[in-house]
Amino acid sequence: MQTELSSLLEIQYPIIQGGMAWVAEYHLAAAVSEAGGLGLIGAANAPADWVREQICEVKKRTDRPFGVNIMLLSPHADEVAKVVAEEEVRVVTTGAGSPEKYMELWKNAGIKVIPVVASVALAKRMERCGADAVVAEGCEAGGHIGESTTMTLVPQVADAVQIPVIAAGGIADGRGIAAAFMLGAKGVQMGTCFVVTNESQVHDNYKERILKAKDIDTRVTGRSTGHPIRTLRNEMTKKYMELEEKGASFEELEYLTLGALRNAVVDGDVKNGSVMAGQIAGLVRERISCKDLIHRLVSETDARMKGVEWYD
Ligand code: TUI
């Protein structure tokens, strides 16, 4: 399963593990990279020192390439941007904004930069300012999302840029990966299916919620505040949506979600916490290792891609 993207990143398979806040820490990232994919550390809102420690822990566990995802709304983004350059991290992905102001620093450090985009316009801007690839993330994804679906976004981004496009949002098996290739992607990024792997450190209650989720179990909160977030439905989403309907203030809504992701991931509060997951959660059924998951994804994809000339 070699594509332009696996060559660019010097990895075995063009499968990237999403840089999920609180979830994408060093155990998971190292396991994914060791299995031949690209593991990511999710810097989310964490301070720069935490990110540096995480990078060191991954380096102890694997010699293979790995990356860091920088969430651009973070108050620590400027400092984390410097840490990844100092630590010579090979790949940086970014989310929830435009990384233009860091581009020169990262390119000078030899980092491959892969912004996550939710629109054609941002994809074109990223290509112009030197991005090596883009992740086109559809709104089937968990967490902070844009407007377009993966099915509509990926081919439009693929037509608009020359750099490799990585599809994300709604992918959890070989059928999804083959479909992404058909839409013009050269790789995939997946989150939800990695949350339940053996190496993932998230609370068991969180894993169980994903494993038991049905097709229609996610909700999007925060459309009214301009920060739409997809999570599994629970008491928190119910309260949030009632408040949103009543026209609650930004502060009131923020208060409800403050620390809610940590409460779900670390403490296992899946009732009132924020259980971020994509719409594909209903397809995620097994607890397996990252290695077994990646090998299964590769063989399922190979079977679907038989006869496709560029892939064979
Ligand atoms: O970033 C994500 N997913 C996330 S981040 C997160 S943690 C968080 N914390 C506080 C507030 C909000 C989130 C949980 N999940 N995915 C990548 C992604 N980026 N999805 C959509 C976008 C995006 C959206 C608009 C990227 C750029 C953009 O526009 C920027 C511009 O300047 O045009």
C-alpha cells in the first residue's frame, strides 16, 4: 500500500492516526508509528513542556517517523510551534485554523507540514504557502468540524491542489480507505478506530461508549458559538442543545463544556463529559492492537483495490 504520501513521509502505509486532544499521547503515537502508520501526538491545549516530554517518550519507543498535531486555538500554540522545530519532529499537522505564521520556521527546520483543512479555499492557501500535503477533513469526523462531508470535500480539494490530499472523517475500515482513494486521496487519517485500541490510554468507559455506539449516536454542539464539536450523545449534549435552543450565552455554554473532554477521557465520565467521536463509531466494534488494526486495514484495502492500476 504505497502512495505518494507514504514515500513523502517515509512510512510503510499512508495511514495517519488523528492528533486527538487528550487521546493522542505517546503510547498510542509510538504504537501506530511502529506498526507502519504515522502516529501523532495531539498537543491540543497542552503547555509546551508537556509536548516536549511526549516527543521524548515517542523517540524512546520508535525510530520511525511520527508527528505532532498543533491545535491553533491553543494559548500555547506559539511555544509548541518552537518545540517541534527544536526537537526536529518530522511531521506537523495543524487543526482549527491556518498555520501560515509558523510555515517559515517549520520549513527551515525540515519539517513536513500538513494542515487540516475543511475547505477548498484554505487548501489552496496552504499549498501556496508551502504545505507538503493537506488533510481534507469532512464533518463526519469527531471533535471540531467544518461544514462539508468527506465525500464532497475530498474530490474538490484533490482537484484544486497538486500536493497529496489525505482524507479524514468517516473512515474506519478498508472500504472507507478504498473509497477515499477513489475520491482522489493519497492517504487517510483516522481517529475513532484508534481510540479503542489496546495501546490507547483513554478510560474504559470511553472505549465502551464507542464500541456500543450506533450509527445515529453522535450530536454536534456549538454551532451557535462558531465552534461545532461532534461527540457521542449523552446528558451533556442534551443539556447543551437545550441551552443552545434557548439562545444561551457563549459563556454559559463554555462553562458546560469546560474540562469536559478531560473528564470523559481521563476520569471516564461519559455521562456529563465530552465523548468526542466520529459518525463511524457505529462501525468500530473490536478492541485490538494498533498493529493488528493497521494490518487488517491494509489487507481489506488491498482486496478492494485489486485491478486498480496506480495501486497495484
Ligand atoms: O481540530 C480538529 N479537531 C479538533 S480540535 C479539538 S480541541 C478544541 N478545543 C477548543 C476549541 C475547539 C476545539 C477537538 N477536535 N480538526 C481539524 C479541523 N480543522 N477541523 C476543521 C478545521 C478547520 C476549520 C476552519 C481548519 C481551519 C479552519 O479555518 C481557518 C481559516 O482561517 O480559514
